[in-house]
Amino acid sequence: MDLAHSVPLTKQDHAPSVQPKLLWIPTAKSGLIMWLTTVDHKKIGFLYGFFALIFFIIGGFEALLIRAQLMVPNGTVLTAQQYNTMFTMHGTTMIFLAVMPLSAAFFNFIMPLQIGARDVAFPRLNAFSLWTFVAGAIILNIGWFIPGPNHGAPDGGWFGYAPLTSKTYIPKHSIDYWVMGLQLLGVASIAASLNFIVTIINMRAPGMTMMRLPVFVWMTLITAFLIVLSFPAITIALVELMMDRNFSTVFFEVSGGGMPILWQHLFWVFGHPEVYILILPAMGIVSEILPTFSRKPLYGYPIVVFSGASIGFLGFTVWSHHMFTTGMGAVATAAFSLLTMCIAVPTGVKMFNWIGTLWNGRLMMRTPMMFALGFVWMFMIGGFSGVMHSAAPADAQQQDSYFVIAHFHYVLIGGSIFGLLAGIHYWFPLMFGRQVSEFWGKLSFWLIFIGFNVTFFPMHFLGLNGMPRRTFTYDANMGWNTPNFIATIGAFVLGIGMFTYFAVMTYTFFKGKKVGKDVWDARTLEWSLPVPPPEYNYRVIPTVHARDAWWYEKHHQEEIAKEQAEHAKVEADHGGIHMPNQSIWPFVTGLGLLILGVGATYFESNWTPGIHAKLGTVLFGGFVTFIGIYFWSIEGNAGYHLHLDEHGNPVDEKHAPPAKH
Amino acid sequence: MRLTSLLSTSAHWGRAALAMGGLALLTGCDLNFWRMEGHQSTMVVDGPVARSQLGVFMVTVWVTLVIFLIVGGVLAYATWKFRAKTEADEHAEPPPQSHGNPLVEIGLIAASVFALVIIAVPTLKAIWYTHDVPGGETRPQLDALIKKGEAYEVTATGLQWWFKFEYPLEQINGVGSLVTSNELVIPANRPVRINLRTMDVIHSFWIPKLAGKVDMIPNRANHLWVQADKPGYFWGQCAEYCGDSHAVMRFRVVALAPKEFTEWLEAQKLPARDVAPKPALAGAPKAQFAALRAFKRNEYGFSDKYAETPSRPPLESWREKQNPEKGEDAALIAKGKALFTAKSCLGCHAIRGHGAAGITAPDLTHVGSRTTIAGAILENNSEQLRRWISNPGAVKPGNKMSLSYARTDYYGNKIDGIQLTAEDEVALVAYLESLK
């Protein structure tokens, strides 16, 4: 396949650089090779979603085991050790392997479509992010499959407070898996975020000014900045922990003058922005769904955007509210208490604007709308218990109690997950050209909604009645039996609801009703595409004239048609649509990191000189990574060009290459 | 009339619905959990610190409740009012494409800020009030208060998975500070400053009815103050995940009137009681403090029968515990005392006056006078004591005492260590119970 050479070029700046063709350029359009080598943002987004849902199911099972253990006092479903592993992995899995990649799936799939781009700025970097995420996820979970007293899944809590995570207290490799897994996930997240930032800043369609960006794109941008700025803090913390565990440094070792409190600061400087990393994408999704199904624009667009930005900014100033009980002193406590209250203002503003969007609208009660409204209600309740925590004296009683568990599940399930489930439902017809049945969609919504509230509302009472978190057992005489029992029943209803939701999704994916484009009569650009969107997204890059670009196009069809015809001609003259080549090297790089990570964590250290298992595997992994990066860079970014007729069918290959005779 | 009948009907259905959790009833628990009156309640409190924290909490509850009713009301109304009700609605022309109103936005922002100020003022007041003993914020001030008898000071240290309590104000000749473990006895109605330390990982010291938690962090001198309104018996628990047995790292706090507190201190300062059987006291009904179900079926003392309510106030049972058990068997106790040395218990535990001076495990000088054992998870009686010393790892997974016992490791290798016969256990239990 020599597309790079065969394309007629009329403008020099569109010319792909000519590369020595030493390397295999994969062109498979289906099968395993396609999935491993794809650089298409939609396919990568799909893979992100696929892996995220697998881990969402795993994390859900972990949650059900936790609830089964706590159903009655002195439960015997799990041992103390197993229980501690469950809550550690439940938290880590849900945050890093379910909600974040699910958000990333939407960033990948939807964001370029919404700004009228043909791909993200760095398609191969995007694939690298995906495969590095998978490598990190594997290392995090590898402990489940390695029995033995020196291994096992991580059990130091998702927050991994030093010095419990030191070799002294947890000599097992479980913490090493956790450290290495999170480290790789950080690499993946930062690479992906830089990609999204560059894409949003540089690749917007003509006319798509910043203040015309769909709110979801704004939230993607803010989230990406949060990731880029906050992950370095945990990266540093994890490196220090890794050094403490493996190379006898004393960052957190009291005996050597280390400070365990340092871990908490580093962790929460990352950890609090992380909360917004989890919720802002869902807010963005809801800000797309509410206008669509209210059939009017978002109320107060600029304020929604700026409140999102100020949440992101303030998110970096409140980390110590996770540390009110660490004895920071009255002044620091007061300062963080007040700053935390401040964050309620931009959050409240969003709430008002969502209600304002409904006001005077015509609400179409479809399933995505149900989830979005569920989001607004549940997030409101979670927000209120958040305000309660901002009052430091009250938090001294609630910290690490079930009240906190209730709070953040209202924000993370009622907020993030409801938002993401709404998003899946909303964009499903766009992604796959099939629509989920309203009956089954609504049934799953009500099961999830009821199950969720029955599970987590009683936990407010449990917490106020003094039940601490992360406890594998409790006594029968503390007044905690009934709420725990109810919560467990609720958890299983929630489980059934989630099962229904995903069973229906899977069924629809294969057998659902086929639909055409723009099923919801929506407002943003992605709905102007045929379903499912073609690989090149837009036959003609759209020109944006208004904030709700597609809504404008629908109401100015003649003008738009004329404009598009002109632009199509210009693009064809410029050499057609430039498409990136598929590449195996991002996958190879990720694979190298996986080998390196497993080698560094699984094997025992061996201080005798020479190449042994640990050093050997790490070197081999490093070599594979190097090979991946090396060939990735010499392969270049040539790509090929597509030529389309008016209906978007490729016309290349046969008559396109009239080139050199 | 109709209203009352409606109310009673709905109450009836409510009860029925709850009882449909006949399942819930099977677990043998009350359905009044929303009253939150448990032993670790933060809603029914017994001291000024917890009361101040509860006060702030209730301010946040009322403020957010009012906002919730307003915002939730508007949201519900808008959802109901503007929903597409008919088929025609669904296909009608879209409504006016309005974009918002800055004045409304600014007004709502101002209202939110105002609501937050209502919360912020009491929050700030309570932060300073709960931070340290009033009037004793600096060391000299605190010392002056202590000298006047208006404050008291103890040091609590967290270890995996128990608490050590030291009384720096109570010095014992040739020994140092008075040390106890897992049951903290404090004077009632007097501010008590508790210095918080840890020997290993981070723990958190929480007596919900007296005060919110403060963490015990290595390399950090934290503190907390509490005051009990009146004599009482309180439940406490570690509130920061600290490893395998975090869930069973608990303690008790006993607050005593001044005279009783002084008497208790005098008794505690004495070396361990020597084996000299005394006339038995009349039997008293036993209190149920806590119970942990056996982890292994064949374990001695397996029982999952719990008394939900103590048969008497726990403080009275605590007082009862200060007296020697009836029917002590001097010979058996002497045998237990010998075993305590022979089985190397003294390597870790201290029993003042009996030649045991270990410091890595709880001080057992007066262990018989405590209401609980094993980090306040088992009631201190002969049955539970025996269950504890016969297989500590089953009661408290991963604890250090279990590691000194003979056991089989993961690979099936036998590891040498303490082995107790049934007779040994009985003798040791008798000895420990005699340490009043």
C-alpha cells in the first residue's frame, strides 16, 4: 500500500513527509490487528469504554462482596484480610479503572466530533494512552492471580497512607503492584490529557470559538488541565513510596526522619482535583443532555463554563479538607474550611443553571433525560452533605465514618456514574446506529435509582451513629444492624439494575432497533454526522455560526448546503482528507511498559551481581519500550489521503492516483 | 378526623413495609435506627466538645435543608410543569430559545454566599473552641490549669491494634508514669487533654459521644481535648485504616467523679495483686460489652448469642470489676503465674510487682479490673479470656500475640512457639482474672 506516494498534491503544506518505507504499515480494517493498531479516536474511545465497563463490573462485584460481609454483624463472608483487599481494590478500580476511562471514552469519541475535527491532535499518542492504561490496569489487578504470602491484590486502601504502605507493615508485593499500576495509569492519563488540550485548542472547526464550544468540550478541557496539573503530585508521591519500599530511602520512614504526613499532602493535592476529574465530565454530559431534551439552549452558558473553570481552580486549594483530623492547627483548618465552602458557590450555580434550562422548556422524558435528572437530584444531595463536611468541627465527627461513604457515593454514583450512564444512553445511537428500548432503559433507570438510594441513604444514619469506615466487622449492640441490612438489600437491587442496564446495552449493540442520524433532534455538531460516524468523521469540515451549531444548521439549511459545497471543493483541491496511518508501535510501547512494570514488581530483589529474573525482565521490558518508541518515531506521520464523493463514499485508489506516469 | 385516620393508615402501611423486612426483623434489630442513639452516636452526646461539633452540624443540616426544599421544590415543579405531556407536545415547535438572565444568576450567587456565611460563622467559632482546652492553649497555661485541678492530662498511644494510656501526672516510684491499656479512665466534668501518639502506623482516636476524632500520626504531636458531663462509660474506636485488624481496634473510656477517680488512681498505682484468695462477693449479673463471633467453628467458647442490652448500666459493671472475683483458687492462680513466665508472656507484657516488664504489649498489672480485653472487643470474663489466649489470631487477625504461638505457615511449615494445653489456659485465665 503506497498511498502516501500516490496522492495528487496541489498544496505543498498538505504534503505528508516522505518516509523510507522500512516499516510495516498495517491497513486491516477489521479483526484483532485493526484493534491493536487503530489510531481512530472513535475506536480508541470504544476500547476505553469497553475496558472501563469490564472494570466497572469487577469493581461492582467487589462492592457486593463488601456489602455481603456487612449485611449482618460479625459477618463471615470474608476474612479481615480479604475485606481490606476488597475495599482497597473497589475504590482504586472504580476511580482509576472505571470512571476515569469511561470519561476518557467520551472525551475520545465525542469531543473531536463536537469541535468538528477529524481526529485528535496526536492519534498514535492516543493509542499509546489507551494501551498504557490497559498495562496499568493489568498490573493493579495482577495480585489477584498470584497466590502466596508475598503477593496478593493491594490492601493498603485506595489512599495508601504512609507508613502503613511501607515494607515494615505490608512486606507483600501487593503495594508494589498498586504503586506501579497507578504510576502507569498516571502516564496514560497525562498523555491523553495533553492530547485533548492540544486538540481542543488547535483543531476546532472554523467559527468554533472558545465561547461556542459545547459545554462537554469545555469540561473535557478543564478536566484535562486538572489531570495534567494534579497527577504529577501523586507521581512524586508514588516514586517516593517506591524508593522507600525498594531502595531504602526514608521519605515516609519516621526512623530516618521522614514525615508520613507528607504523603497525605501529596496524595490529596492530587486526590481532591481527582474528585473534580471524576465529576466534571459528568457535569458536561448532563449540560448536553438537559438542553437537548428540554429543546432549548443551556441556561447561562458563560456562567456554566466559568463555574466549571472556577471549580477546577478552587479544586487545587482545598485538599486539606481531607485532613481536618490530622491536627493541622486551628488557622489552617479554618482556611481550608472556608475555601471548601467557597467551592459550593460555583457548584450551586451549575445546579441553578440546569434548573433554568428546564424552565420554560419542553421536557422530553427519554431515558437519558431520566438519568440526567437523577444526576441533578442525587448530586444536589451529595453536594449538601459535602457542605456539611466543609464545616471542620462537624467533619471531625464524620471523617472516616459511613456518613462520608454516603456523601461521596451520592457524588460519585449519583453524580459521575448517573452522568456517564446518561451519556452512554444519549450517544449510543450516534456511536452504533442503534437505539436502546425506552421501556428497558427506564426500567434500568428506576432499578438503579431506587437501589442506589436504598443502599446509600441509610449510611448517613450509620455514620452519624458512629460506624467507622473500612471495618470488616461490627458488633450487634451498636444500633447499626438495620441500616446495614437495608443497605445490603439496596446494593443487590442496584446490582440488578446495573445488570439490566448493561444487558440491554449489549442486546441493543447486536440486535437493537436501527436508527438514522440525529434521533434526539439534538443541538451539537456530532449529531450532523451519519450513524455510526465514518472513519474520517466529516466529509466537509463544518463551519460554525452559532453556539448550538447543529441546531443552527438545521434551521439554516440552504445557507449551510451552499457553504459546504464550496468548502468541499476547496478541500478536494487541497489533496483530499488526510488520514493517519495505523500503527502497531503505541501498542508495542505499552506492552514494553507492562513487561517492565511486572518485572519490577513481581520478582524479589536479588542483590547479588549479574542478570537475574528481576533485572532481566525489567531490562527486557525497557528494551521493548525503547523499540516501540524508536520505530514510532522513525515511522513518521505520513498517513494517506481520502477522496470522497458527495455521499461520503471513498473514490480513491481507483481514480485518485493519477500521479506520476 | 380523616387526617388522623389517614395518618394511622399510612403509619400502618409504613410499619408493614418495614416489617416486610420481616427479614430485617430476623436480624434481631430495632427499626428505630434513625434515632441514632447507639453507643457511638454523634447525635446524642455527653460532652461539650462533641456538643459544639453537633451544634455546627445541625446548623449545616438546617441551612441545607431549607435550600434543598427551595431548590428541590423548584426543580420538581419545573420537571412537572414543563414536561411534554401529550403526543402533540412532543411534536410541537420548540419553545423560545432563551439563553439565561445574568441578574438571576448574580442574585442566586449572592444568596448562596449568604447561606454559606450562616454556616461559616459557627464553624469558625467551633474550630477554635474544639481545638484545645479552653484557657489552656499554651503549655504554661495548661500546666496552671492542671495545677488548679481544672484540667487533666493523659497520653494515648496507638499500636497495631490496641491503645496504651499513660498518666504523666501519676508517677510511681521507680517505675515512671502509670500505664494502662484499652480502657481510659478520666475524671468527669473536667477538661482532659489527651496527647496523641503512635508507635507504628497512623491511627485515629475517636470517642464519638465526647469528641470528634484526631489522628495519631508518627512524628507528629497531636492532641485532643474532651470533657465528660458526668460519670459514664463510653465507646471508642480507631477511625483510620491501620491494617488487618483495624475494625477491632477499639477502646473504652470511663469517666469517674473526683473521689472515685482518686481511689481508682491509688488502686492502679499499687503493684499487681498477689494471690491471696478473699471471701467471694455476691454474684452480680454480668454486663454485655461486646462480643466477637468466633472465626473458627471448633474454637473454644464459640457462641453467637448476644445480649442486645446490658443487663445493667455498664458503669456499674465496671465498678463491680474493681473487686476480686468470687471463688478464687489460689493454687490455680499460682500455677497461672508460673505459666505466665514459663510461656514467655512476660517478654511483651508488664505486670508490675510480678517480675514482668515487657513494654510492647498491653500492661496487665490490673487487667482483671477492666471490663474488656483484646482491645475492647471481648468482654473480660473467663470464657472470653480463654477464647482469646487459646487462639488470638482467630479473634484479632494478624495480631502480634498470635505470631508468638506455634502455628503452621502458608507453605505448611510448622513454626515453633507458645503452646498451651487446656489446663494451662484455665490456670492462665484464673491468674489474669485475679489481677485486680
